[in-house]
Amino acid sequence: MQTVEKILLDFNPELKNLLPALKRIGAGFGYVGEKEAQKVADYFSVPLSKVFETASFYDLVKIKKQPSLLIQICSGSNCATKNAYRVICEIETQLHIKAGDDFNSKAKLEVISCLGQCGNGPVMIVNGNVFTKVTPDSVDDILRNYI
Amino acid sequence: MKKEIKIITKNWGQINPQKIEDYLAVGGYQALQKFVQSLTPQSALEEIKTSGLCGRGGAGFPTGLKLESVQKETSKEKYFICNLDESEPGAYKDRSIVDGDPHMLLEGIIISSLIVGARKAYIYINGNYQKQAEILQRAVEQARDKNFLGENILDSKYNLEIEIFAGAGAYICGEETALINSIEGKRGEPRLRPPFPTQVGLFGQPTAVNNAETSTNIPWIIMNGGAAYAGIGSKKSPGTKLFILDGAVENPGVVEAPLGISLEDLIEKYAGGIQKGKEFWFAQIGGSSGRLALQEDLKIKMEYDREAKIPLGSGAILVVDKTVDIHEILLSWTGFFRRESCGKCVPCREGTFRLWEIAKRLQDGEISERDVSAIRDILWTLNSTTFCPFGKFAATAFSDALQNFSKEIYKLSK
């Protein structure tokens, strides 16, 4: 079984490995909670606050448990000119959630920054799966597989 | 159309990016051999200085000067970092370089590292570019097998190791001091300068941070000489540049064009013109932090120039047509800067947030007198008082839009 200890053993306890280790733990467990962070802090011989200081800064390291349905949508200016905001509106209406809200424990809609896929915008990521050229009409079909 | 000079894109689509043999077959790594066998770090640096190559990440700082200031440091440990943390909305040129020809980039990084005297180089790649990180990892291993990397490169006295460091989704880490903090396991917040990274950089040692596209130009300069490079494109900033054209154009994508080309030519000749049935409104040059070019600016030259009215930035060009709602673009810009502000300094953290709130109110049609006067204050504060240029970037496009399209912005559609 995968444990935090096993993951940590892949890294030398040097500070340059802190962020890669946090990313790997986040990928394995969904997020880096206080228990995990304490183990990281012990392994790297730094205070717990230092681990959270780094972990809380980066988008790709989550420090809270994530909902079972995580929808991320790019709102970069290129996607915005291709109706990304209308797609966001459509998802908000369909799922009865607001972009950026943390209140719903089952579903979350997150507006994110550019993914470098501008030619294929708007880009949407549902639980890690990337969908390109999304339109307000295609939202329903995509989400159906996840609800 | 006359034959265009291609430096960076010449192998794209012609070779298999995963195979070092393909790159060797088209003359790859000959620049490295030439450097090792017949050049010294000093003479190679002279070539780069002659070439007039300047940083392709956005600021346009002369590459030769940056490398020189690291080269003349006497410290034993030095580092070279290739900045591939491309996260400007609308820019994906560096990703395309890795997809098209990773070994040319790698060769450039190796030569640059040897010039400054670094024995360790990092490639800081955007955390979302997982596939590209794998391509680079494979390329590094192939290069090591051929002894282009490692100890005694090509039987010389040079040693170099390259490590790939993936970021974790923070735009500000493209700023070089923030990038260095990030590798050191800290929050990716910018540092105070001076001291500049060229003196006190990664782990306190002299560090050169160069953009991936800048590094990709190096092999060509070593092979063909700095003078030949200086003859291409514009006088102020020679060479070719990758432009990313997107929005209301027929053929969106990455193109290589000589610097000094006009915006009009780029759109017409390289992107197939404006989409049928659409009308040019404005273009944003350089991603979300870029300025706006209107109809009358179409003749403007695309080059790196400190006095330029419209800075080139990363080379991303978004063409906007008249069907687009300006409120959505404002919301996109302000939302981006609110999310990506690192929070180190108050004017930026608060300013970007308030600007975003106002953009939301503008879209909902609930703007008040107080907001209108606040916009001016916020823009001034962002432009003049933030710790790093991020605040200035956040204000640039918004100010431009306000200046030119105030009628559309204050016309409350809903």
C-alpha cells in the first residue's frame, strides 16, 4: 500500500525536493492534510508551518479534501473570447453551484488560468480529464458521465 | 512569398522529437561539438553578444550581457536555469518547442551552461506540461547516453548535469527570482533586487535564468556566427521570434517570423487574415499583461525596444473581433491577475481583487459612481507601487481598454 513514508523515501531530504514531494503526496492522496504535512516536516527537518507555507501557495498542491466532482475551466483571455463565460454560466445553472464556492462538498467549479491549450479553447477539466472546444451545448453531454 | 529564414521551427514536423538520431541526422549537436573543440566560453560569449540576441520571455534583456555577468563571477558553484514556466494566457510557444524539437532546446541549454561555467542546470517547466516534462526527461537521458551531458562532455573538461523541475501552477514563478524561490522549496514570491540573480541566485550562487526560446537560438548562433544572426530581422533586436496568433484569425497557431515584421503582415501573411465575416476590433500583444493595438496600430513593428509603444512580451497575439463582449475580457484579465497575485505586497493583492470585483459589477450592470472613481485610483496604485512588475501588468490592459473603449465598457448591456 502507498504510504506517505514510502513516497518520502524516494526523495533526498533537501529543500529543493520539498515541492516535488508535496506534489507527489497530493497526487497520491488527493490532498496534503495536517497529518501528512507533519510527516513531511519531520522528514525534511523543517517546522510544520514551513511545509504549509509552501503547500498553500501552489495551485497544484491541495491542502483540503477535494469534492468528488471537480470541474476546472480556463478563463484566459483566449478562452474568454470563445465563450468560456457562457460555459461557466451553463455549468452554474445545471449543477446549482457558483464558481469558486467551497460550500458544496460534492461538486466544485473552479475557474483556472491558462493551460497552454489556447488553440483548442475553451478548455475544461473534469476530475483530471481534459475536454477541449467546449460549448454551452456540450456541457450537458460531458457532465452526464460524471453525475 | 520569399523563402523565410527558420531557426527554431526548421525541424518541426520533420523529425521525431523523441529520437536523438533524427536530430543528429539533420546536423544536431554540431554546435556543441564546435563549441567544445574550437571555441572557448569567452569567444562563444562574444558571438552571442555580437548576435544581439535578447531575452524572448518578455523583458527583452540582452542575453549576452546576462551570460557575461554570470561568467565573470568567480564563485565555484554556478547555475543555469531554463525558464519553461510558460503560463501567460495565450502563450504556448515554449511548449511547442518541446513538442517539435526538444533536442535543439537541450543543446542550447548545454552550451549556455558551459559558457557561464555552470555544472548544474535546471529546466523549470510549467506543472501542467506533464507530457512535455516526459519528452524532456527522455531527451536528457538520450543526450547523456551520447555523452552530450554528464562528465567530460565529448572528451573535454566540461561537466554538466541537467535536472527537470516541474512547477506547481503559479504564474508568478515565471519571474526569475520567484522561480528560484520555488526551486528552493519556498513560496514562489519575488525577491528584492539587487542583488540580482546573476550574483546571488539559486542557493545563493550566481545564476543565469534564460527563457526556453532564447536558449533554442543559441545553437544556430554558435554554428553560423553572431554577425549572421544580427543580419536577420530588425536592427534593434535581431533574429526571428515565435508568435502565437489566436482569436479571430483563419489559421491560429505558432509561427516563426523575423522580428521587425508589422502586425498587419503577421495577421495577413502568417495567420491567413481575419476570419470571414468578422471585423477587426483590437489585438492584444503579449498575453493578458499586454497592451492593446487598435486599427491604427496595425503598421507597428513587432520588436524588442525599450521605447516601443506596444511591448512585444511573450509574442502572444490575440485578435479580438467586434462580436466579443468587452466585459467578458475585462473579467478574464482581472480574474487571472486576482488568482495569480502572490500576495506578498498589499497594493497588488488588494488592487487586483478590487479590480476584479469592479469588473464583475460592470458585467452585471451594477456599477456605481464610487466604482468609477475608484478604478482610476486602483490602476494608479497597481501601476506605481507594487513590489514586482506583476502589478503593472495587471493594470496595463485594463487602462488601455478604459482609455479606448470607455463607451462600450460603461454601456450597461444587462
